[in-house]
Amino acid sequence: MKSSRPYREILSVRKGGFFFLLFFMLTGQLHAQLDSLNRVYEQANSLEEQADALNNIFYFFEYTQPDTAKYLAQQALSLAQKAQYQKGIANAYLHLAEYYCHNNYYVFDSVDFYLNKSVAIYRTHQDSVGMANAYYSVGNSCYQNDNFILAMEYCQTSADLYEAIGDKLKLAHVLSLLCDIHNYMGENELATQKCVRSLTIYDELGIEEHKPALLNTMGSINYDLRAFERAREYLLLSMELSRKYNKDYELSSAYISMGEVLRETEDYEGALDFFRKALALDRSNEDDRGMSYAYYNIGRTRILQQENERAISLLEGALDLAEDFDDLMLQTKATLELGRAYMSLNQLDKAFEYLNRSLGHAKKIGASPILKDCYLNIANYYSRVGNLEQAMVNFKFYDLEQQRLYEYESAKRIAEIETVYETDKKTAQIEQYQKEKEIQELQANERKMVNYGLIIGIILFGVMGMVLYSKYNLKNKANLELERQKEAINVQKVKIEKQRDEIVNKSKLLEESKQDITDSIMYAKRIQLSLLPEKNQLKHLFPDSMVFFRPKDIVSGDFYWIHEIGDKVIVAVLDCTGHGVPGAFMTVLSNSILNELILENCVNSPNVILSVMDTKIREALHQHQGHEEATSDGLDMSVCIIDRKTLEISYSGAQMPIYVTQQGKLIQLDPNRYSLGGSFYSDKNFSNQCIKLNRNDMIYMATDGFQDQFGGPKDKKFMRRNFMALLENIQEEPVTSQIALITEAFEVWKGDQVQTDDVLVIGLRI
């Protein structure tokens, strides 16, 4: 998403000799504007008016002439202090804080110092609105300079103040900015909360024109979560509202985001079409910042299309523009992509230069994901120039950065996925509420029939009384009886109304519970998908690769794991006991153990990995202690270490074979007969198998879900021999065609049957 700079309206101007000096600092069309500002300043009749004028002129130079802007703020402060003009002093301090946000990235103390001085004045005068505006203004300035930590702190304080004041419109504005900040920091859950709350306030106020930017951010969040269809929905709605309210900037941003979604789904031509639309719109509006993002995204797409020379000119154009307006985030991304492009063209010196520039920027702004990629690419550079010592050093930095990111996310992911355990309880509650509702409806109908019968009986009794008794007595008794009937009806009416209210309340509770369950399950799915290796990582290691992943339920017990060590790549496929929620918890446990074994302890032998995994699983599930309550849960697993230089693979399996092609024939490497975990065997020996492959041979790793699927004309299992025949028939096809043929075979065989188990098939071409 592109970031925006706030538009500042110029309210007044400067005077005399001081302004005459500024006149020569700018050229061209600014002269006329400065003449106008000079005239306004000369009409000032007091020090207070002069201070206000200088404070207002600050915004005119804030981005184009920062040193001039700082000097203006200092002069305004001097004049306001002489006049003891508190509002002018507060505004001047605020502008100095904004200046340090923009132009001295590491001088956090200066930002805090001047902001606190400004806020102290507003606090003394009990001006909560002034305090809120000050925090928001400086927070926005820090955000524009990619200082997200300070921006988040100041904007959250501003939001709290606006909420206490009751200013809903400004609260919605600052929540929108907080949404962007959390999104840039990768905190998607917090970003979503802020976005949704801001959108809700705009809906309450009946304001649509501020919604396109928020919808863009919601699209970006769903893009990060790989919920691409949902991302498209938000972005299409943003485009519609942007066109309606002539918001070209937001429309261009939506074009860029839609292009990113299409690029991630490998629709490169569709992505380029949207990037070009954004470029044309930004060019017509002379929006250099927007053009820089368009150039960057077109260049990055060209790299994915392996058109590196075309990509370089586009990325250098994006970098030049980003340096003009000091966008460190875009500079970081552009230099990283330039390093990759030159590396692909074997121009290693230029690649190293750009990668180091990207590394420096990433450290400065704290962009951990980019920092990790920088270390990996620099390690690759040193490996290619033969400096293995520096290659290992940078690869260790890459591992440490990846581990740091993993540790940050791991606790949050495990805690969040636990919410899925509450699904069964909530489902039971819903069923119980539905039964209670049906019973109450039947009871209400029964009471109505009894009441109707009672009323009819009383009426008939009254008629008979009129016939049997005298007119006088009948009249008195009838009146008395009617009063009694009225009281009985009123009592029944009160009861019915109370029961109706209870039904309505429980119906609302049912709807809320259903929504909570749906949200929890879908969010758990996104969390589990984030545990899988990134698609770009798999494509980077094996350009011709494919993954067919089809969970039986929303969450899965199957997953795969991949890690690169020099010329070798470790690939593991796991099938945990069960599927759905229990299987998902086993995947989290297994993923954590794999990271510990390979990333921390550097275990790199397939049979050792399986042996230690078995021990760790049994310890985690208390199976090694042999008590009666020990579970038999565990998992099947295959591990391959692929040497991309010698084309040798080393394999060990726990109840899970792998399949490789040799001279057009598919062969099976048999696993050991033990599963990992469980309390049936205590002495398990896992063996290694080594085999030499040729270029363009295929390796297939799969769980047993495909071969165990029921279907076909006789409703039988697909079986392993049919699965091997399928792989042998498609091995020569491109991987894109292979995944289409596997998908078709699975759907045709399954037909209308329910999916039997989780399904995972991975194909890697050597």
C-alpha cells in the first residue's frame, strides 16, 4: 500500500528582511506565493499575530524545505515567548517535534522533549482537544517517516483522548491511521480491529468518502493472510467508492494492491495491467510517490517473469523517486530487488552493493522480514564468490532473524489456535438453545390453546347462567365473571410477553455464538496456513515444484516443512494422528520440535531427525512414562535431504514412503514400519536410504489421504498402486499441469463422497 502525506492549508505568511532571505531560497512559481505571504505577514499588528503567521508558514516548508521550516518554528517560538503567548508557544514546540520526526530518525528524545512541552501547555489550560490534536499531528509525522513505534504510541494516546472527549469523527480518523500503522508492522489482528471500528463509526455518521483508504488496508491485511478472494472484495469496493468521490490517490492504491494479489496468484499479466493503470493515474496527477510504487511493482513482477534487465531500469526509477522524498521503506524494498536482479544476471559486485544498501535501510527502520531476506541473499553472494566463512556468518544471521520472527509469532499462534477447542462446546450450546427455543414455542402454543378453551368455556357457562337464573342475578354474576376473566387474561398476557422477550434474547445469543464460532474456525485456518513454508521460499529452492493441499476439515493434521543449508535442502512431510482440531494441535507441536531440532540444534541426518522426533513426541504426550492414561497419538513422517549439487538424496521414513523417477519409471523408497510417538514400541530403529538422481527427475512426497479416499463406481479406496500409476503418468508434464491433473483425478474419484482424510502431495523437480 502506498503511504500518503497530509495536505496542509497555508493560512498566513512572513515579513520583512527575514522573508526576503527566504525569497531567494526558492525559485519559479513559488515567488508569487511568497509575495502573497509577505503581504499578509506585514499586516500583523502584534507579536502574537506574527508568531501565528510563522507557525502557519511552517506547513508550507515542512516537506520541501525542512531546515527552513525548523528555522520558522524557532522564530515563532522566540516571538511567542516574548509575548508570553501560550498557544503560539505550544504550536511552535509541536512543529519542532514534527521536524525531528521527519528529519532526524534516531533523535527520539528530541521528538518526546518538544511534544511533551507542547502537551504540558494544553494540559495546564485543560485543553483536551489541543492535546489530542498534538499527539495525532506528531504521530502522523512519525508515520510518514516510517517511525512506526513512535507513531503507534502517539496515535493511541490521541485516540484515547478523542474517545474521552466524544469526538467521533476525529476518533475515526486516528483509528484509520492506527490501522495503517499496525498493518505496516505486520500486526494484522490489531490492524483489523482498528479498521473495523473506524468503518463502523463512519457508517454511524453516514460518511462514505473516508472509507476507500480503510477498505484498501483491509484488502492489504487479507493479502497478508493469503485470503485472496476476500482481499479482492475489499479492493473492488474501494475502487467503486474512490471513483464515486474522485479519490485518485485511493484508486491508485487499490490498483497497486489488486496487482499484488494477482501477482501472488501468478497471474502476472493481470497484475501488470493493474500496475500500469496505477502508473497512468499517478502520472496524470504528477504524483511522484505513486509512480515510484508503480515502477517498483512492475519491476518486481518482471523479476518473477525472469526479465531481469527490464526489471532493473524500472526498479532504479522507483529508487530515484523514493530517495527524492526520503521513503526509507520503498528504498529498502527496491534495493533488495535490484540486488536479486543483478545476482540473477551474475553481476555480483552490483548485486552486493544494492544488498548492503537494503540491509542498512532495513536495520534503520526495523523491517525484520526484509532484514531476513537481505541476510539470505548476502549469504548467497558470499557463497558464489567462494567466501564460505562470510556466507556462513550471514546465513547464521538469517537463521537468527528467522528464529526471532518465529518466537514472536509462535506464542500468539498457539494461543489463538486453542480457541478452536471451544468450537465443540459452543456448538453444543447452540443445539441446546435451539431445543429450548422449540420447547418454548410448543409450550407457548399449548398455553394459547388452553387460554382459548378457557375463554370459550367461560362464555358458554355465562350463556347457560343467563338462561337458568333471573335477569338480575345473571347480570351481576356475568359482570363479576367478566372481571375475573380480564384479570386472568392480563396475567397470561404478562407471562406470554416475558416468555417472548426471553426467546428474543436467546435468539440473539444464538446468532452471536454462531458468528463467534465461524470467526474462530476461519481465523484458526489462517493461523495454520501461516505455519507452512512461504510459497516464494519453495519456488526459490525448487522453481519447478507443486503442492496439492486439501484439508478434510477447515484445519488440517497434514503439513510440510522445508529448510535450506548451503547446497542441501531438508524437506519433511508429516501426517499427524486424526484431522481437524486434534490434528491441527499435533501440527503445531511437530512444527515446534522440527524448528528446535534443525534450526537450533543443527540435526541434519534423516534417521536422527526421526529418532529424536519420536522421543520428543512421546515426552510431550507423556507416552514414555507408561501410565494407563498415556495416549497412542503420533504421526507418520518422511524426511529427505536433497543435495542440489551432487543430485543425491538421503531419505528416512516413518510409515510414509516417497516416490522418485528414474529413466521415466517411478520407484518407491520404502519406510520403516514404525510411526512416531505412541506407546506400543519403545525400541525403534530408523534407517537411511541414499539414491542418485538426474536432472529433471521428480521427487514426490505424500501423506496417505489421497490413496485412502473412497469413491469411484464401487465406492472403494483409490489405493497406493493407482496413486503411483497416476504419478508415473504425469511425471513428464510441467508442474502446473501436474497439479491440475492431480486435482482432477481426486475430484473425479471422490465424486459426491465425503472427503475421507487430509490430503497433501508435494512434487519437486530436480
